[in-house]
Amino acid sequence: MQEWEVTQADAGLRLDQWLAQRAPGGSRRRAAEWLDRGKVFVNQESVGPAQASLRVESGWQVGLWMDRPGSARSVDRQVVRRRHLLSLLHVDRALVVVNKPPGLLVEPLPGKASPEVTVLDLVNDQLRHEAAAPCQVVHRIDRDTSGLVLLARTSAARDFLKEQFADHLPERVYQALVLGVPQPGAGVWHDRLAWDGDSLRQRRAHGTDARAKDARCRYRVVEALGDVSRLEVSLITGKRNQIRVQAGLRGHALVGEQQYRFATPEEPPDLPSLRRQALHAWRLAFVHPATREACRFEAPWPVDFAGVLEALRRRHQTASGAVGNGG
């Protein structure tokens, strides 16, 4: 990175004007491009197009990193507007642990060019000032599932973490609200599932289906709230949409589920509304790729999940009181 100090004679110039005059091959057009792509630093802090009109001061250190990783394309304006969405629970030189809100993809869908902002975009944007290489996805959760997502900051960390996931070693515990009360109250769900590329959904596999894969998870009913239950579900395997499809196959579709309902009855009309499936990636534990120490993280329930759960508790208490009074 090239770096210069602003002199007293240049104090008061606009940043883009100063860059145009000071940087080799500079022009106002190029200065705007450098700012747009995150190549410019002021006092070791990354700045963008919004700071083009900033008046430079004597003694400031202004840097220009022409080959900064990830700067080949412009900073997405949607990224700037949605930076507040993510909570980074942990950041170190090897990895990032994110609490993802519902409604965001973890990374772009394969083979599809889209302007949609992803978790990966937002994390890389938040870490731009550290001049680090772009993060890499270790595992994914569904767009409308909230909770913990793990990203790697180096290829070595990614490979180490992915190997753990391939061996089903990390602890991955979800909170789920499902219709009905599963019986027994704790156990293991085991299915053979196959991904249908035409409908983009999982289905129960036939015995001869070459695409069939094992799907296993442990569940436990934590709260029985009449016609709805709160479960803790621990993944043993990690298949796409796994908890959603396995719950639905047993007639206990998630509250808010639109795709995997199967034999589940319709939701009661007085059920609190949730505009997504009620699934939250709550706990994640794994071995750190650099320190080899055990790491464990928990993500607080998002507002929509917590609000629906509280409404369900009040609803259940009211119904239980009515039954008791009627005796």
C-alpha cells in the first residue's frame, strides 16, 4: 500500500481532489473509483465514496491499496444500508462467528448472479478495515432460519473446520417451535432423504435411490404449549433443510413452515403469526483451527422468535386456566 502525509499546504482540499493530485496517474474519476472499491485509507481506516468530499487535514496519513483483496468490484450500496443487520459474536485471525437474522442468504446461490446482499458480503464489509482476505463459508443455514453461522478467514482454517463438519463433530443445537407434541418426548429422528433438483426440496428417499443420504438428529421437547411445542434439536448429520423436513414427515411441521408440511394439520387460526419457519441455530461448538481449543457459542433468540414464544406461553396459560375453571 502506498501512503502519504497531508501537508499544511494541502489542508482543506477535498479527499478526492487531493487523491487526484497526489496519487500517480490520479484523476477525479480514478479517485472516485478507488473510493468506491474500498482502496483508500485515512489514518489506517478504510473510507468509501461517502467520504469523497471530506476535507483533509495536515498530518493525516492517506493510503492507497491498489490490489486490496476483494476490491475488484464496487462496494454494494445495499451492503452499506444493511450493515446493522449482523451481530459478529466472535472475530479472530482464523474465524468469524455470526448471529444471522432471518431473511438473509449466507452466500450467493450457486450459478445465479443476483444483487441480493448476503451474510458473506456484510461480514467482508465489516472487516474491510483490517485489510484481510475475504472470508470463506464453512457451513450454511437456510435463508429464513436465524442464528449461528461460522466463517473462516484463511484457507487453512476453512479446511480444518470443514473436515470437522464432514465428520459430524461440531455440536449444532437448534431451537424450534413445532405443531403438536412429538411422542416420545425425546429421541432420534432417522430418515433417508434425497434432494430433488427440480422442486428444490428434500423428500423421503426410495430404497433404490442412488441420491439417498442419511439424515439423523436428536430432539427433546423442552416446552409443551398445548398444540405447539418448543424443541431442542441437535444435528447428527447436516443435510439441507434437514430439521424442517424431518419434523414435517412426522406430522409436526415447524410453526410458519410453508414447504415441508406433509401430513401436518393446518395451523390453528389463533396461532401467533410468524413470517418464516420457527427455527433458530442456537448453539455451536467446535475445535478452533489455530489454538485447537474447544469453542462454544450461543445466539440469543431473535425478536420475532422470542415474541411468538411468549405469545404462545400466554395463550397456553389462558387455555389452561379456562379448562381448570370449567371443572
